[in-house]
Amino acid sequence: MKRGITISILMVLFVGLSAAAIHQFYVAIYQIDFVPEKKRLEITARIFADDLNEALQSEYHKKTDLGTKDESVEDVALLQKYLSDKFKVFVNKEQKVFKYHSHEVESNVVICYLSVRDISKITSLSIENTVLIKQHPEQQNIIQYHNKGKKQNLLLTSSTTKGMLK
């Protein structure tokens, strides 16, 4: 019950504040769920669209329009490349490649759906996340991890870009 209330408050706050065209804080939320019966990690990333477009332009020197009616196939390809370069998942001390499935937009937030397959057991999970850090050193990437009914949180920043979940 307490977990549900906390997640609900965070989501309302995140979506509510994301409706503003210009925001004064830099945060992204990543939810990682281990689904043992499917032997996979399911990952949902929520990142402000304007920050993401700024990062893609800075990294790849191309204007992108993610989250708008002008979004192109090339924009989505750059998003996939950017996430692959900046978001890394280590299961049992071995780096795993995630699969990008799709994304959607809510207000000014791009919601990306990813997965890591062929995971039968997790003894350790490490995340390295430098998404938006180069463009905004004050960026905070919040990781929420669920495994067998237990929840753990991890805060990654420019000073701590890698963390371990057990």
C-alpha cells in the first residue's frame, strides 16, 4: 500500500510538472521490473522530450523532433543509439544489451519501452546511466527496481553515474 502511494505521488508529480513547456529541474525516471516467468527485465524510461532533443542535437549534431508531429524515423534511430550509448545494464556482473521496443509521448515526456531477455536469475543488477548528464550536470536519473515483490531505488547523478541493486 505504501509503495503504491509513493509511486502514485511520484508519477503525478512527474507528469504534472512535465506539462510545463520550460522546467527548472532535470530528472528522468527508469522503472525496471524483473519478470522471472518471462526470463526478462522490462524497462520503462520517462525522459523530458525537450531535454532529450537537446541531448541528441548536442551528441549527433542533428536537430531532432522527438515527441512532436515532425518526429522522423531518423530521430527514433538516434534515440535508440543514444540510449544504447548512455544507459547500460549489468546483470550478474555481465553487461547485457537491451532491446528497444517503442516509445510514446505524454505531455512533454518521452516514455521508452526496453527489455533485456534471457535472464533466468538475478544475483546482482548494476546500472550505468549518463543520459542527459553531459548537457545538464544537475540531471538526476532515478532508478526504481522491482524483483519478486521487493522494491529498491537508486539515484544516479553526474557525480555517481553507476550503482548496484541487489
